[in-house]
Amino acid sequence: MHITAKEEYFDEPACEHNGVAKDKKACKTATPGSSTGGCALDGAYIVLSPIKDALNIVHAPINCLGNSYNQRTSETTQRENYYMYGFTTAINENDLIFGSEDKLRQGIIYVFNRFKPKAVFIYNTCVPALTGEDIEGVSKELAATLKIPVVPVFSQGFSGNKNLGNKIAGDALFTYIIGRKEPEIDLLSDYNINLIGEYNIRGELFLIKKALKQAGINVLSTITGDATIEEIMYSHKAGLNVVVCSKALIYLARKMKEKYGLPYIEGSFFGLTSTNKAIMDIVNSFGDYELTCSAKKYIKIRTRNTEENIYEYKRFLTGKKALLYTGGVKSWSLVSALNDLGMKVIATGVKKSTEEDKLRIKEIDENGNIIMLDNGNPVNLIKIAREERVDIILAGGRNQYTAIKSLIPFLDVNQERFNPYTSYEGMEFLAKQIYFEIKNPLFKLLKESNINL
Amino acid sequence: MMNPIKNIEINPLQASSSLGAAMFFLGINNAVVLMHGAVGCASFDKVTLTKHFRENIPIVTTALNEYGAILGGTDFLTSGIKNIYEKMKPDFIGIASSGLTETSGEDIAGIIRDFKEKQDLPFSKIIYAGTPDYKGSLEDGYMQAMLALLEDFSGKETYKTFKKSKKLTKSVNVFCPVSFTPQDFLELREAVGYFDLKPVMIPDLGLSLDGHLDERGYLQTTAGGLGIKDLENIHNSEFNIVTGLSLGNAVKSISELTGLATYYFPNVCGLKNSDKLFNLLSELSGKEIPEKYKRQRRQLMDAYLDTHFYFLGKDIALALGIDLLDSFSTIYSEMGANLKIGISTKFSNDIKYRFLNFYEGDLDLLDNYRNVDLIVSNSNAGFYVKDFRIPLLKAGFPLIDEIGHGYKHYILYRGAVNLAVESANLLNKG
């Protein structure tokens, strides 16, 4: 049974943590008594749930899904919202004693008949993993009767963190979905790519797609923002995989490279410099003269246009100080976005960054002034922010109250962000939001009124 | 349909017992909640509670991994407690377990007892509530934590022999349900205070999660709530007030554990039930009902008259936890509204007669009633109102797509006015 996660997940040649970690398993440790991020289930659900014509069934007691569904901000073009529904078998005490495979089977058949999904993902969780239920068997049986992919996702939380969950989801797509169909000929152009790790938060994918299209690049499949099961099935027919902001899905890109010979690159669409670089990297990997010329021309126009639009904001923001605390790729890609605005990044969180991410920060940070924050402890964040007199903290939702309760301006750049921050339009949103947040007189008023601070 | 057996929760209304225990513990001052389970057990709850209350939520995890899950989680639990103590120095650590840790059958209470005995550090108060997620509801977990706390504080000899001190202000223990908004807590606290009684709210989510900018700025533990000192003196109070349908089963235990006379109200909503509460407070305190509430009572009667027109011939569906379902249906029934469907996480014979149809189940049951005029439920009911274009009055848990519900209250006379007016306006628009 799948009580333990595959050893393979922890041995990632493409990940710089590999070998550096003491026992090769550093990726899955967390300290008791701390408030860490989500578990493997969380990570897997994030990756798979944006697929808009599939249903996600969490095989678990009520707390794994019941306390926290319907909270993602991935957008789609489809009106029907069944993929956002929360489905769970809600394992109770009886199920624990008598087994709940039957319940799971009946549940899947019911939702299949009612919602007609193109695929069903079943998430295994801690309790059924411990009692040893045969999720794989149920999946196999139902895939045969229902004639759609019924995919077991072995995402029991005790196996590891969110990152591991991302990998497990990638593995599920690789094993059960990718390569199962060929694309219609008119879906292909000369330059087809897949975007991996882009979940269309607040419609960010739409902005990226728009820019890429105008630069001459066709996005064949997205894994998984606004995606259909079908487009992921034929994603192996693209010419290039572009891994956007998710180190954990490098695993999937590497697997696809091994099996289908599909090369991959990493890229980020946060900020002007990054967006331009990502587009050029994609273009260069196709090595086509005409494409290069048209992309360069497009980038030139868009850059000038964006710079005009953010001119006023940039004038105000130049020299302002920011503290950045976010994960992985964003730890450097947002640094570059903030530099685009003339801002000085005082510190950036690197707790979830790889060695390569850190190298990139150093590349961007020529003078070596940026503090690399390994300790995400809220008290530590506030201490640095106060000492360095930063003008704004950019971080995820969990740090929002840390910042604003300390009367420091704040912008959410993670999951709960209010606006899309990718591509050219995203740069404008980012500039505007930071500008208005720092300029807000509220913080001054409250500081004056709160004499003890 | 090919298979009529549903046997799956679609958009669950229920939440887990561990979340209920966590919410109880968050009502204690300078507290931290420790979830004994995998990292996700804490993180899912923390994320939802943060979005619901719009406050920092001090929940941490024991971060059980596969070795701990199989070989036992003692070390994870004890080092979790130690780390909390060293890093945050809370007065109180509330521990809730999860399906994972309870399935493996560990004696968590025993581990904590041993740990407490071996440590001679001035440790924080530590209370454990056994809350396996496969058993019980949000309300059960909350009650579990409440009783665990009372047992610990009443089990000590010193308390039993402690002589009642003659104090100027008499105190009253007030036990409220998990469905109370922070403002509900504050309103009830204020009302009791008007009778020259010092309210000891157990727990006090009003003082901890009402959303106030604390003068100390950002805090790692709860920024207010029931204090340990008050807790140590609960047996010294005059009497207990217990409200909440879900706490009905706890009344006997509360009375025994505190050794005090206990007065129980399934809810303190609407005209009649508010009357009962105020009359009791007046009787026991010897004080007359304050002018403020006499006025509010008259205002409620007027509001009922003004708003009842909007409800004529309209059907209302309620999908709420059992406490709010009871509270809201009390108010709606007083004004003669037609309650077509009541959905809750458990069945209740006490209140089912108020509804045309009463179910125990998930939010998806709303799918069968596309022609009601108003739905009262939490944020997750959004799926159904979007499709059917029915107005939604948002109440209950979780409320994550809107801000400000923590300031709303639905108890006592004024609370009933709030519900009547909000509902009437939505019915008018719909």
C-alpha cells in the first residue's frame, strides 16, 4: 500500500536541495510547535482542482475538506462551477470499523451520473491510508466501468508538506492523464508550449496567454489553470514545457522530458524584466529567426507602453523600501519586479527557495544588500521591518495581520491576492497597489492614535 | 438516475470536532492551540479561521510525519509543547487531536499527564480535548473542550475547600455556543454587566476575536479572552447561565463540575427568549431591567410589525449549524415567516416542527429547492444562490467572502431586529 510516499519524490536530480539535504529528506521536515504551511493533500489539491471538467473527491474524515473548501481563487472561462464544489466521503466511526471503500465507490458513481465529469481525482488521506484502504483498486475498477480516468492521488498528509503534494499531483497527471490523447491538428501552431504550475489565480493565466499569443507563441496546455482534462491528455505534443513558479512541478517536467523528449525551461511572469526574459527564453529555445524578430518587436512595444503607464507610480516608489516574504521562485522574481519599480528590497524570504533561487537573488542584487531571510517567524519579520524602516511588506495572507497590526503597510502577493500580478498588465496592477498602499494616510493616523506603539 | 444512493457529502455543512475545540481554546486569553496531527490538520483550520475572523489565529501543529503516524507521536507532542512554551510563553495551551492521531490509538491524555508531571518549569496551563475528526461535529468538539477545561479546573482539592470570598461584585459564569459571533459575546457580556454582575464568559471569543487593534500591536498568542485567574475562580460565581441548543447535553456536567445552580436557555434570541433571560437576571440580581433593554424590547416589537409584510407568502430555507438554526428559526417563527426547509448537521426533534422539511445533511440539499425566496447559510451556499438567483443572508461558519460579520449580532432584542431587517431587505430585493 501507499503508506509511505515514493522514495523517488525525495530524489530529484533537477532540484538543488538534492544531496544538500542531510538525509535527502529535508524537504519534508517541519518542527513540532510551529505554524507551518499545508500538507501533501493541500499541495495536491492546489495542483489538480483548477482542472475545470474534473471532480475532486477527498476520501477522508470531515476535517480534511469540510473545514476549508471553496477557497481557491483560480479563475476559469467555464460558467459551470462543479469543479470548485467540495466533495468528501466524510469517513465516520462506522466506516472506520467496517471500511469505506464501498462508500467511496457509491459516492463516485453518484457524482459521475449527476455531474458527468471528464475525470475524477480521489485523494487518499491519513486515516484511510493508516487503515489500509485500497483506493487504487477502487479507481481501477471504476475507471473501467465509467470509462473516464479515475485517478488515485496518494496525498496522505503525514507523508509530507505542500511541495510533496505538488509532486504527487504531478505524478498522478503523468501516470494517468498525460499522453492519453492526440491534439486536433488545428490546435497546433509552429511554436507550442505548456505552462506548468500556473493556476490562473485572479486570471493571471489569461494575461500570460495574451502576451504569449501576441509574441507568436501558442499555449497548447496549461497545467492546470483553466485547463480541461483533454488538453492535459495531449500536452505531450507541445514543443516545450515552461515551468512557471513551482519548483515542485519540475518533477513532472523532468518525467515528461524522459518519456516524451520534451525539453523544459523555467520562467516567471512577475515584473517587466522577468516577463520579457521569460518570453525571450521561450522564443530562443525554438531558435526561429522570424519568431525571435516578432517577439522582440512585441516586447519593445509592450515595455515602452507599460513604462509609460507606471511612470507616475514609479516616480513615487523609487527608493522606497520593501520587505518580501514569499516562497520559491517569487523570492527572486518579485525582487526583480520591485526593482523594475525603482524600489529597494531590504530582505527576501528564502525558507522555501532552492539554491538556484538564491543564486538568482544574488544575480539581481548586485551590491549584495538583500538580507536572505531564513526565519519566517512573524516576530523576526517585524523586527527587521522596524529596524530597516521598510515602507511595505509583501507576503502571503498568513503574514497580513502580522504586518497591519504592527501598522506597517502590506500587500498580499500569494494565494489571496486581489489582483493578477503577472505579465505587463500585472506589473501595472502591482505598481498601483503598492503606490496606494504606501501612500495611505491611515497608518500615520493610527500610529498617532496608538501611543504605545 | 442510475444510482440513487448518494452516500457522499457535496459541499458539506459540517465542520470537524477538532475545529470546534480549537475555536473554544481561542476564547482564552494569551492562548495557543496545538493541533496534534499532520501539518495539514492545523493549516486548513488556521487558514479558514483567519479568513473567517480576519485576525491572526494562533494555531500550531505537532507536524506528525509518517514515522510518527506509525510508530507513535509522543515525541512530536511533547516537543511541540516545549517549543510553544519557549517561543511564545502563553498562559494557556489547548491541545486538540485529529483523526490521524486518534486512529493510531495513542493515549494522548496519558502522554500529556506524564509530561506535565516531569516538567517542573512554570508551565502554561495545558488542556487536552480528544477530537477525532471521524467522530462528532464542530459543536461536539467545542463542548468537549469546554468540559475538559472545567474538569481540570474543578478537579483540584484547593478549589473545593476554597471559601467563598465576600466580594462587592458578584460574578456569573456564562457559557455560550460556538455559533456566537464575537459581537454576540460582547452583547451578552454587556447585558449581564447591567445587572451589577461580573460576567465570566467561558470561553470569551468576544474579547479575543472581535477584531481590535491591541495596544501591543501584533501578538503571537490570543489578544484577549477568558483569563486564567477568572477561570480559577469560576466555582466562586453566583450561578451559571448556559445558552445554546448544542450545549444542552453539557448542562448537567457544567452544574456538577462547578457546583453551582445552572440556568439553561436553548437560545437567547427573539422576544420571548430574551424576556426570559432578562427576567431571570433581574430576579437573581434583585435589580430592575435597565431602561436600555426595555426600550430595545419595544423597538423589537415595532420592527417585527414593520418587517413582517416582507415575509408574507415567502419561503425561507435555512442551512445552518444546529445552534443558529434554532436561534434564527425562533426569530422567524415569532414573526410568522414560512420556513420551508431546515438543513443542519444533526437532527433535532426540539425544532423540526418549525420547518416544513427538516434534513440532516449537506448544502447540496438546497439544490432540490430552487424556488425559495431567501436562503440563510454560510459562504459555501454561494454555489446555489449564484445559479438560482436567490438572495443569500450570510450567517454561520465559515464566512470568508465578506468582511464584517464579526460585528453583527443576532441575540437579545436588538439581534432579532437585525435579523428581521436584514432578511426583509433581501426579500424585498429578491
